[in-house]
Amino acid sequence: MQPTFSGTYSTPYIILFLIFFILFLWENRLRNKQSDIKIVRYLGMLVFFVFFGFRGYLDTDFAVYYPLFESAPNLFDFKEVANFFSHTNEDYLLKIEPGFKVLLIILKTIIPNYFFLQIISSLINVLFLDYFFRKYSPQYILSFIMFLIFSGLVIEINLLRNSKAIFLFLYSLQFIEKRNPAKYFICNGIGLLFHSSAIFYFPLYFFLHKKINPAFVWGTFILGNALYLGQIKFITPVVIGVGNMIGGAYAGLAEFYSESSLYSSGYGITIGYLEKVLTFIIFYKSYNKISEYIKDQNLTNIFFNLLFIFTTAYLYLNEYSVLIERITTLFAASYWILFPYFYATLEKFMKTIFTFVLLLFGILKMYKSNNFIIRRYENILWNKPSIAKAYYILNKHMDKILHPDKK
């Protein structure tokens, strides 16, 4: 019988990280010679695409998207297409945004195989990331590494709909910088057609490019740490109150999420907490150096404000672990860009220290994040993944994964 937890499940992810780490060293060597990094860029994209695009049934979201893809009609079956959008077939279709349904129908018409959805999804994502990192990052491969370490695995493996909204937002950052509201809201309006979480991006146009008063930044940060460490619950009463005010199913959901240890417990002092707090302090202490390197105040403000929202959400939403994961993931791109800028500002010796720490931390992160059975990696190029086996493993092991200390 396969164990629920094993270091062998993490091995492919560690290898993936090490490949990108070697590409990172190669990129730096090319940059030092003032050579073109195009070969490193293409190899990075190819490795990413093969690893994620041709994966088997990983984690949990295949349990949602596989039956959804199977239920999607052919584009030319007009009656079934109408039913697919009118929800007369299944109630769960109510939760799926129309843009994603259109994508499903088109892909199902071209090749009626679920893996084709994963392949095209990863191809779209890697093209967005390539554009984003080429445009904003001074260290192309380091941005990919930070993507893998900070939220990227979850985004790529488990968030087929959310990822499109996130990447459309990243594409739209240029329109905040250039103050083009029409294009910004069009981009995120399209994102909203793929996932409702894109609604959080709409207000950002009005302030993300502005510098926040440092006193407010540090005051919010210190208060957030006090609330987090003190485990002071102030959101729970609000959620329950709003739920009761609306009534019906919302009251039940509010009570469920508030009382469930799975969804409402804070994280406490963990490696993740220390990493986020230290990163926030280091980046803001390096604000002037990074700002001088970027040479664009609007752009500097955009990424630091994303970091501020990311860290604030983590500290203030600790009562609801489900909220921490969902909200912070929307703003994790601050790490993917600010770490490369931070690295670029370091002296040669400190870059060596950074590289060594990155190697150790990256291996640790890949190990800790993937050492459970539903992350057991398979690739359709050399394996034959079974949907029946994937469902069996998910049902058998999920409770133990969620409650590892449970006897």
C-alpha cells in the first residue's frame, strides 16, 4: 500500500527546481558576458511546459475539471451548448464562469481528451509568464524560480480558471502604469469571465501606482503582526453577522466556515510566517535601492503595493486559512518580480550568499510542498495515468492529508 506521505513524491519537483537553478546560473554567466539569454529563456519555457502541460492527475482540482470537461458539448451540438450555458444539465455548472465554458467547448471540439485542456492551459500560462518576466524582471529565470517557490505550483496545478484571471491581471499592469483605464478594465473584465476572483483587481487601478505613506505601511504591518500573533479574532464576528443579515444558505456557510478548524484556524508561527515577515522587512528596507534600479516610480509602487496587499492579507486574514490561500495567491506576483530586483541590487559576495540560500530554501520548499500522495507526479509522455486510480487515491488519502495528526 502506498504511504500518504513520502519524500519520493517530492523528487520530481526538486529535480524541476534544480533544472531551473542551473538555468539561473547559466543565465547569469551569459549576462556577465553580455550575451543573449534567448537559449536559456526557451529552455525554461520548454521545461515548464513539458512538466506542467503533460502532467497526469495531480492534487485535487482534476476532480472538478475532469467531469466538467467530460460534460462539455461539441461546439456544433447547438442544443447541448445551450443547455451547458443554461445549467439545465447540472447545478454545479452555475459556479463555472462563461469564459471558461467557452474554452472547454472549443477544446473539447478540437480534441475530446481532458489532458488536452491541461496542455493548452499550461501553454497559455507559460506564454503569459514569458511576456511578464521579459517585460518586468531583470533576472528572467529567477522569476520562474520564485514562481515555483511562491504559489506557482498551486496556480499551475490546481487553479485552471483562476490562473487565467491572474495572468490577465499581470498583463494589465502596463495599463495602470500608462494610465489607460479602458484597456485595464477590458483585460480584467475578460479575467472575470474566467474566475470571479478577478473582481478584486478592479479597484487597484485607482491606487496601485501611488506610493503609500511609509508610516501607514509600517503601522499596518505592526498591527497585523500583533493581531496574527495574538490570534485576535475580529473577522469571524463580521462574517457571521453579515451571513445572518443575508440569511438563508449564506448564514449556514458563514457559520460553517467560522466553526470549521479546516477553514478558520490561523497558521500560527510557522516557516511561512517568518518568511513573509522577513521578506516584507528586507524589501521595504531595500526600497530606495530597488527603486533606483527600476528607474520608474509608478512601476516601483505597483510591485511594492502588491507586496503590501499580499502581506496584509496574510496577517489580517489568519482566522480563515481558506481566505489566506485564495487572496494572497492573487498578489503573489510581487515576490516573482521583487526578488529578482533585490538580487540585482546586491554586491557580488551577497549575490553568492543569496544563491546558496536560494538553493537550500528551494529544495526545502519543493520537498515540504509536495511530499504527499496526491502530488505524486506522472507525465502522459511516459506514464499512463488512470482517472479511476486518481479518484481512489484522492478519496482514500485526502482526510489524512488535511488532518495529518489525526489518529
